Amino acid sequence: MPEPAKRAPAPPAAPRSAAPEPAGEAPSYEAAREELIDVVRRLEAGGTTLEESLALWERGEHLAGVCQAWLDGARKRLEAALDKDA
């Protein structure tokens, strides 16, 4: 009788920093920046599996986008305020 096929091991759980925020709730600029700093530190420290590194990289890319969106919004508000005063 043939041996049953073995299942591939499940991928490791996503690192704490890789957990996405609830739908529709973007983190504050400060929270995203702090988490991004943590992600970069963990990637630079090494010692993570390829899957963990990829998850951290993806989370870092997302957080960088969140930070950029906050900065873009702040710039628009400042420009609007300056235009209003002119």
C-alpha cells in the first residue's frame, strides 16, 4: 500500500510587525514610522527565515507608503494654508 502523501509544512506565522491594521484603519504617521523603524532593524539584524524576511519587507513597503501618504497630505494642507494667506 503506498504511503500517504505528506503535506508541506505550513508557512511560519507572520512576524508581529507584519500584522496588517484592521480594514479601513490606517495607523497614524508616528505609529507607522515607529513600526517601520522596527521592521528595518529586524531585517538588518538578520536571523529571520526567507519567508519572515519577505513578510517584513512587504510590511515595510506598506508602512513606507502610509508614511508617504501622511506626508503628502500634510504638504497639501500647508500649501492650501499658504495659498489662503496669500
